[in-house]
Amino acid sequence: MLDPAILFASVLNGLTTGAVYALVALGLTLIYGVLHIINFAHGASLMVALYAVWLLHARAGIDPYLALPLVVAAMFALGYALQRLIVNRASHGKDENILLVTLGLAIVLENVALLAFKSDTRTIDTPYTLATVAIGPAFIALPKLIAFGGALAAAALLWVIVARTDLGRAIRAVAKEKQGARLCGIDVDHVYAMSFGIGLACLGAAACFLLPAYYVNPQVGAGFVLVAFTIVVLGGMGSFAGALLGGLLIGVVESLGGLWLGESLGQIGIFMIFIVVLLFRPQGLFGARA
Amino acid sequence: MSRLAQDLAGIAAFALVVGAATLMLDSGVWLTFLMMALYAALLSQAWNLLGGYGGQFSFGHALFFGVGAYAQALLQLSSGWNAWLALAGAAALAALAGAGVGALSFRYGLKGSYFALVTLAFAEVARILAVSLGFTGGGVGLMLPLRESAANLQFGSRKGYIALALALVVVALLVTAWLRHSRFGAQLQAVRDNEDAARAIGVDPWAVKLGAIVLSAAFMGTGGAFYVQVFQYIDPAIGFGPSTSVEALVGAIVGGLGTLWGPLLGAAALHLLAELTRNLFGALPGLNMIVYGSVLVLIVMFLPRGLAGSGRSLRDAWRGGRRG
């Protein structure tokens, strides 16, 4: 049997990783919930945000946490523009077209990064990169702890926007009934673009919290895509609370799976959960009945 | 001429033209191009059977490709089967995988994005298993020894492989033509267009979709087996990685979903585009794929019916432009 201290550390580690997963999944679930599209460019967009954080640190010496407002705003603008100028125009109202467009965008973004930064893996060095905090018998990296708190704060902010503001009301109206919302005078295309923008802004925040303890290369997004999809399905597509809980759960499963089964086979736990949930409870563990 | 006879005449003409071109071509570059274009077309045709005619968008067709490829390699390496027999075995095992995935996902009524995601997850599980299990050779993969002879399905010249690929593509064309004019095909398209209405007139959606995924998986499996015979090598990333799934579906959608010639046209056009950009911008890594991705987005923006429906899209745009 495993030492409880190791188990505790592993769960803690999983929770902090899971919080960042949750942040990535929150953006995905918002875009899915409102636009009903699977955004295959989500991973590539996270990669773009990570490079933005890296550039700001390497070229301008801006601390990743201070870069947060800048990167979040830039990612929001990118998302708004992408949806308005490309995805919306190319969709022609057909799901398969949106899917292809986001796939094409992902290919373009990844290869622009490859052209600009080569395929080298890059990290940043901050005074707190190697700092740790003791929690009970376990030590946890300080950047991961900050990421945990930051992800929870971002999720709370997102909830306030969607639940308490006029924009949020419009977003929920469009998500439920597009035509009805249009008849009530809501600019549906604008709401679509705002949702896409907010979805990508979540990635901006995730990138700022990730990079101090992580790395960036042109393919870095791919590892997050399937995990984020898993979380979104697990939590119920379009559900924020579900994405948050699902993210934490998946983080812990990955961490414990890696502990028991080793790095590569450990990943299998995530996908088995994914398949079982899809088959038996496609509305998600926490989602309402579809 | 009936519509079926028209389709059959077209397929015969296609086989003759490609066959004659193969015999006349001498350049190794063009022979390789033709071989890979036919191979890409086979994958897209396989995907089109389920995605185009059945309306079920799979994101994990690499699963069937990989099962076919690994079966082709393992049946020869471990079980000592002849390569031609292994080809049949690979198709059968891939079809079995298709039946398994289909039975589960259609039984639980997964549709649209949910179906796309569950197939993606199945392929990913297979990839992780192929890396972790012993008999698949792990991350290193499997190598097929070089034993050049037609009896071993290893040809000295590209022309032998082209003949095999052409035969597989023609069979896929024939099956597609059959779908277009048979009772089963009509039921499948009815389920695609409106599942509830189809059920109301007595069609069993589960059985019909299951039939489509089995057919589709079998062809995808032969694609994997073909890959192993040509390159004599397979590893988990090539076999089960997402790029094969993407290649299959992009060719079919760009060419034109649910059409006879669309997947062939789309796969050939994309393969040509990939080759051209690689030759033009090969010195700058990434630039070729930027062009590739951009063209993909532009095709979707301006030719929403795919290449096979481009005439209609352009006519509409012309009329719309004049009206507006």
C-alpha cells in the first residue's frame, strides 16, 4: 500500500493541475454552450496565449502575473475577431463547416508559431518558479498554488458575468433559443463573438497561471484539447460548475493514475472515464437532463 | 441510362484512365504522387460512407486504420499468415472494431458532437494501449521484414502498389454507388436526414448506422493494411494518432459530403496542395502548413458544398452577388 503522505501530495498536485484544466475547459464549455460548436482551435489558442506570456517576459521583462490583464484583453480581442471575421462567415449554418474552419485555424496558428519560434520548448525563469509551500506533510510548488487560487477566482468572475450582467442574460438567452433572442432585439452575432472572446480570454488567464511552472512549444495545446473536452463532457456541456468540478476531478484522476500505472498508461483513466460518461450519462455528471 | 448505370460507367472510365496513366508514367515522383493520392482517397471514401451518407461524424477513424495496420503486421509477424490473407484479416478485424464502437455508441444514442468525441476517445485509448502493451512493440512500433514478391504483397515498383490501391478505391466506389441506389442506402440517408421520421416509417436507425460504421471501418482497415505494406512500418502515433482521422474527414468534407466522387476529388486536391506547398516552401518549416490551413478555411468559406458542389456554390455566389 502507498504511503498516505505520498497519496496526499499526489491528490494535492492533481487538484492544482485540475484547476488550470478547469480554466481551459471553462472557455471551451462557454463556447460550446452558446455557439454549439466544438472549437478545435482551443488548444492552439492556448498555445498562442502561452507564447504571448513568454514574449512579454522574455522581451519586455513583464512578470507573468502582471501580464494577466494584457494577455486576457488581447485574447478576448483575438477571439472576438476570429468569430466575427472568420468562423461566423465560414459556417453557412453547418456544423461540419465550423468544425473544419476551427481545424484549419488550429493548423494555421500552430504553424505560424513553428515558423516564428521554431519547435524549441521554452520556459521562463522567475524568482518564484522553484519556490514551494508546505501543506501538511506535502510540499506544493508556489506557482501551482497561485494557479489554483487564480483559476477559482477566474471561474467565480465568469459566473458573475454570466449570471448577473445584461451581457450574461443575453448570452444565456442566445444559448437557449437563438431565434427567440433575435426577436427580442439581441444582436446574436455580437453575443456569439463576445462568447468566443470570453472563451479565449479564459485561455489568456490560464496561460498566465500556467507558464511559471510549465513550458511552451508549438504543439503544447494538443495535450490540453482532449483533456478539456473530457472535462466539458464530464461536467455537462455548457455547465460552469460542472467544468470546474470536472477539471479538479480529472486533475486528481490523472495524478493518481500516473502514480499507480505510470506516466503513459495513467492517461488511460481519463479517457475511460470520458467514454463511460459519454455512453451512460452524456448530459454529464452534474448537467441537467438534455 | 439509369443513374446507377451512369455511376458504373463513370467508375469504369476512372479505372481505365488511372490504369492507363500508371502504365504510361515513368517518373518516380508522379508514380509516388498517384499512389499516395489513391491511398488518401481510400481513407476519405471510407470516412464518407459513415460521415457523408450516414451523417455520423467520426473523429476517431484512426482507430480502424490502426487496427487494420497492426493486424496486417501482427498476423504476418506473429501468426505467420500470408500478406494477402492478412489483408482480409485486417479488414475483418477493423470491421469488428467498427461494430464494437458502433454498437456501444449508437445503442446509447450518441449523436453529433458526442459521437465525434467518443470516437476520438476510443482512438486515444487504443493509442495509449499500443504504447503500453508488449505485443504491439510499444512506442517503437513494428517493422515488417522486406520480402519483395507479389505473393507477399510487396512490390518492386510503385506500379504494383498503385494497382492495389486503385483496386481498393474502385471497390469503395462500387460500394458507394451501391449505397446510392440500394434500399439500405436509402434507409441510411433517411436516418441521416431525419432519424425520427425514418423510425416512424419502420427503419431501425441502430441497425442501419451499425451497418454503415462496419463498412466504413473495414475500408479504413484496408487503408491501414496498405500503409503497412508500402512503408513496412507502423507505430502508435501513425496508427492511432489524430492526424489520420483528420486526413480522412477533411478530404471527404472538402470534396463534398455524401457524393460519389467528392472524397476522391477532395483527397487528391488536398494531397496536391500539400505536395506543392512542401516543394515551394519546404525551406521554411511551418509555412507550407500555414498555406494548407488557410486554403482549407477559404474552401469552407467559399465552397460550402465541397469541390463536388463547387459549380452550384459559384453560381449561387454569382447570382447572389448580382442581386445584392
